[in-house]
Amino acid sequence: MRWKAPTTGRRRGLVAAATAAAGAVALALGTASAVTGVTAASASEHTAAPAALGGNWYGAAPYVMPFDNSPPDLGPVMSATGQKSFQLAFILAPNGGGCSPTWDGTHAVSSDTQAKSMIDGIRAAGGDVTVSAGGYGGTKLGQTCGDPSSTAAAYQQVISRYALKAIDFDLEEPEYENATAIHNEIGAAKILQQNNPGLYVSVTTAGTTGGEGTGWFGKQLLAEAKSQGFTPANYAIMPFDGGFNGSAAQTSALEGFHSTLMNTFGWSSATAYAHEGVSLMNGRSDTGEYFRQADFQAVLNYATSHGLSRFTFWSVNRDRQCSPPDNNGQTSGTCSSVTQGAWDFTRFTAAFGGAPASPPPTDPPPGACTAPAWNATSVYTGGMEVTYSKHTYKAKWWTQGETPGTADVWSDEGPCT
């Protein structure tokens, strides 16, 4: 599952990694904003009125951290890609406890000007935002608020503060293992949906490689929603950080989740697809999986051909090339650890939202396989390269018998022929 809360590390530990790697990011646009991204001329007391965007754009909003991981200037991102929407993350309970909304557990929504300035700037450029609550790690409002109504009241402060037309509930570890917390979150989502006509509500949860697309706790979350009579715009799974290997494994999980939605809610196939979404991770994942431009294109093709209503990814903060491009085989919160152009992965969400077609980003053409073939009995030390399954791998430390592509000791340097 992906990193979110900066104090704990989801998509695991990326904020810590970002601090170490911040100086290594190579920004194709030359500079990165160290503060808030798109900024309004001033932070007035009330937010600018949101642009009139359709649900297709709220379903196509990629994640952005406005306070951590070197948030980029979103104006050039919008201009370069046609992207109109962004999903700001994350709303949590205060680190010291309590039932009031904060950004990342540290920045009170009631006194915020930084995220608000970013939101105003996006709207001034013709776009809009959705805000995501939860994420991996951190303390969630559903854990600290006493019941669904008080949880909803806390989230209503966020909706009112920023004049939101959309909100996402990112329910995963450790919160979704807490039945009371999930009851509060789902109940709050239902109340918000009822009290804010037209509010776009999405739910994000963990994905698995098993045949059902999500695990036991994910299915319990769906069961809770069914018991409360709550239906969001969509449920999205995150097919990464769980033994996934490229787009084929991801679309297989989406097919399994499609069946789970039909079986849980009694939906037809078309209805289940229309309430299904996917949340990807660009480049190198926390567990060393790789998802390149070609993988995003394959999942986008699946999503559009099957009528899914959400296609997003974690995160725009990472949608830029590291220096060196592979980031020495490490995962970063501020760059993708794969070879790419600026905002390559955001172009896919823009396409899903309906932006005019632009030349699709592609993986760089593979070079020749010049490294010797990997041998299970040979000893390799840090820096040695091998060829395996038409990819070049570099050893990060001493290894023997650990298969490239499945062991973290190997850094995938890309395909070769």
C-alpha cells in the first residue's frame, strides 16, 4: 500500500527518503516550488469558487502532498498536460489526539493558508481539487472521533473551509483493521453525501494479487458500506506494494475486484465497472516494484475500455526524473526512480479526465543487453550488472541465488534487447 502520512511513512517512508534525495531531483522545468505549488495572489479568508468540473475530472485527480515531498508548481503541470484536477493529501486527526481536522496531523485546517493558497491557484487556472482523508499510517479521524456523526462534523469543516465539491476516503492500514474506525468513516461519508448534495465521494483501499482484488479487511470495508446503505461514486484499489509485477498483475487484480463488487452488492457487471477505480504508483514502488509509462498506458486502456470511473496515481510530487534517473535503486517521495520526461505520468490522468490528446509518454527504447546472464550459483557484489528476463539489473550488495526482479538486492535498470 502506498505512503501517505509524513510522520510514519506511507507509501512507506517516502518523506524520509525525500529529505535525503531532495538535492538529487532533476526537474525538467528547471525549478521546483519548495512551498505550495500554484499560489494565489493572496490568501483571502474564503476560498475561490470552484470551477464547474465533471465527475470524470474528480475521478482523474492525481495525489499531491501540499506540505511535504517538495510540492511542484502545479501551474506548469496544468499547462503542460491539460490536467484540471488534483487530490490533496492527507486529512488526519491531530498528532496529539482530538477530533479536529489537520493536514498530516500537524497543520490545523482551521488556520491553514498554505493548502488553501494552492487550492485557490488551481481554481484560478480553471481547475479544482478533491481532498483525501486517511492514508497509510497516522491517526485518522475515524479512530479519534466517537461516532459517525462527530467524524462527519470534523470532515464537514474541511468541506466548508475549502468549498469542496469532492472528497476521498483513503481507508487502509492500520485504520481498516479497526472495525469501529471503519464504521465511523463509512458512516461519516454517508452523512456528508446526504448533507452536501452533489458531493463526489470516492473510497480508496488496498489491492492484492489474490483473485478478489482486495484482502479480508478490504472486503469487510465493503460489507460495512453495504450494511449502512452507502454507495460512493467509486471504490478504487491500489495494485502495488504487494507483489505486483507490471500492468498484467494490476489489471488481473482489477478484474478480481470487479467480481468482488458484483458479489458484495449484487451489481451487474456494467454497474460494478462504473463504480470501480484504480490508484497506481508511478515508477519504483516502496517495495521495489516498477511501473513505467507502458504499464500506465496498459492500465489506462483497461480502465477506459471497461468503463471504470476513477484513474489516479501517487503522486505528482514524484512525477519527475531523479538524478541519476534510477535514484541508485531507491524509492523517493520527490521523483520516480525511472527514466521519464517531466509530468509523463500526469498525462495519463489528464487523458482519463478528457484533456485534448497529446503525444503519449513512452518508455525509452531499450538498449542492448550487454551484461552477462544472471547465474543462480554465482556470487555478485555491489555494482555488478547482470541480464535477466530481458532486463539489466545491478546488485546493490553481496548476493547469491536471489532472482533479479524478485529480490530487493537487485536494482532494475530497465529493459534491454
